[in-house]
Amino acid sequence: MRIPELLAPAGERESLEAAVQFGADAVYLGAKQFGMRTAPKNFDMQTLADAVQLAHERGVRVYLTANILPRNAEAAAFPGFIREAAQTGIDAVIEADLGLIAMTKRLCPSLPVHASTQTGIVNYETARVLYESGVCRVVLARELSVGEIAEIRAKTPPALELECFVHGAMCMSVSGRCLLSEYLTGRDANRGACAQSCRWKYALVEEKRPGQYFPVGETEDGSYILNAKDLCLLPYLKELADAGIDSVKIEGRAKSAYYTAGVTNAYRTALDCLQAGQPLPEWVTAELDAVSHRPYTVGFAFGQRKDLIWHERNGYLRDCEVVGIVQKWANGRLFVSQRNRFFAGDTVEILMPGVKPPVLTVTNLQNGEGEPIEAANHAVMDCSFACDLTEIPAGAFVRKQIEE
């Protein structure tokens, strides 16, 4: 069985490093212009070149997102942008606009182009037309079932690569083409500034009763009628591979480095188990509950679903919080940079690539000067504690269970 590429998000340098360390085959990231995510830090041309160098040193490919729907002024600025971006060594560019695709093929003919999910690719005819236009990969719409994906594979040129999302937030609009955010807030979702207006809590107001809000449904607090659950296809990677998917994609360029690490680690391990013909360990699935998420759904993978909406609340679920990032292990001690407070006597877990997170108790806690302390409670302070485990790499995450 040919195992799909694992494609992870990188909203900034720390997330990029996490994706590379925890097993991504490729990362996708945005520059300061033309990307569909404005909230992350993103990369200027120099930091983009640095990111490409770091990834390539580890054998990881880099795909640049340039998938907005540009207005005239933006389209006019694109030629200079794409020429400079191509010189950084990126492995491909992800685009949604047909004009930008055509310009890229004309200006940078050797740069591979992937058609973004924003293009709304739901059938083999569209995929074939894009291939004939010079696109080498299509990112399929989230609205497709596994059966539809298999038919697209069967009716498109073998050289055309197919990519699909397997994990993360889902937009309520078809393939992300939404006007709600711009209408309500002036923030254009099609140029990366979505305010996620679909996830707000809504109520009805009767014309002659101003100020009286009537809930739409499910609870006394109102109804989240557009609040999509998160996609999770971890148990169905074999079905996607059998359908002909070349790359499986994790959503989350606006998420934390810890999120990128945890989810990438779970899918890397699952793909490795699939390749080896081994069952998936229970701890791998549990890792997806240890990151911030909405309740999971398989989305449209097996046809139309009725469980896409989360009515109960608009927050997130998570079992763990990060308390530190490992700097090094030395002389029986684990040195970490603190992120959330923790205490001597706490039980913590170490998230590191490819293994079930080991559990240990914080003992002999010291500050950066080697002085005994009872609590690490200052933001980003250096500290250390006793640790008999020796194979803990820098960049691993120290976390503890959240007490309810």
C-alpha cells in the first residue's frame, strides 16, 4: 500500500519546528500576503527562506499558501510576489484563483502549483481541467465522500495528485467560500480575515419586542446553528489510501505549536502503523483529546451526516495543558522553559515523537539558578526537575492533565 504524505500546518516558526520534529512529510505555510490566514504570524521572504532551509535539512517539503481571491490591486502585485517566493526554494504554491494559477505557470513555469480547496473541487471534470491548466495537485473539497474521491481518482490522470483534509476545523460554507464574516464585520473570509461569525450564538428578535431575545433551539442560552464540529478521520486512513489519496492534510495554521505537535504525532504514528500492517495503539487516538478541539465528526466522508453541528456550547474541549517545553536533558535532570505554572509533586506527561507519552512526578524542582522551589509560576521561566528518562529530545512538550 502506498502511504499518503502527511501535510501539517505551520502558522509561525515554532509550529514549523513542531511539525518537522513530530513527523510531517510536508508543511504548508503563508507569507505576509496572499494567504488565507491573517491571524498567524506568517512569514516574510527572509523567514520563509529560513523555514525552507530548516525543513529541507530534515527532508520535509514546504508548500506556500497563496490562495486568496484577489481584487485587481492584489492581482497586480502578484507577479513580484510569486517570483520572490519561488526564489526561497518552496516546493509548491497553493492557489485558488484561476488568474493567479495562470500567472504562476507563466512567470515561474518550474514551480509546482496545487489547486486549493477554495477552488471547490468536487468532481473529476474540474480536476481534469485544472490538470490541463498546469496544476499538479488538487486539494479536494471537504464535502466529498470517500466513494466520490475514489471516482475522481479513477477518472483523472494518474500524474494528478489528490489531497484531502483529515483533521481540524470545518467551515460551514461550501469549501470555505463565505460572505457572512464580511457582511457582519467587514472582515473578508476570502482574504484570510474570517471572524468566524458562523460560530457566534444567535437568537431571534421579534420586530415589536426590541431587546427581547428568543433562543432558536436546544438550550436556554440559545442555539449554535452554524457551529461545526471538528473533522477527525484518524481511524479511516486506510480507506483514504485505498481511494487514491496522495496527501492527508491537518487544518490549523492559527493553532498552537503544541496542537501541531500532538495532532501531527498522532497521524504520523497512525500512518506508520498502517504501512507496517499493525493495529493502532489506543494512546494514539487519546492524543487527539489532549489538544484543544471541538467534538469530532467524520464529516461527509461516508455520505451526508446529521452530526456536523455542536449545539451545546461554543468553547473548546481539551484534556491537557502545556506547562513547559523541553530545552535539554542532562545529569538526571530535565530542563524546561515554563509555559503554565506547575508545582513540585505534580504528575506530568512528556509529549515526544512516536511514543506513548511517559508519565513522571515532578521532584527536586529548581529554578534557572539551581535553587529549590515549590512552584514554577513565572511566565517563560527556566526551571528543571529530576528525571530518570534519558531519551527526551529538545522541543518535547511537558503537560499535565486539566483538573475538572
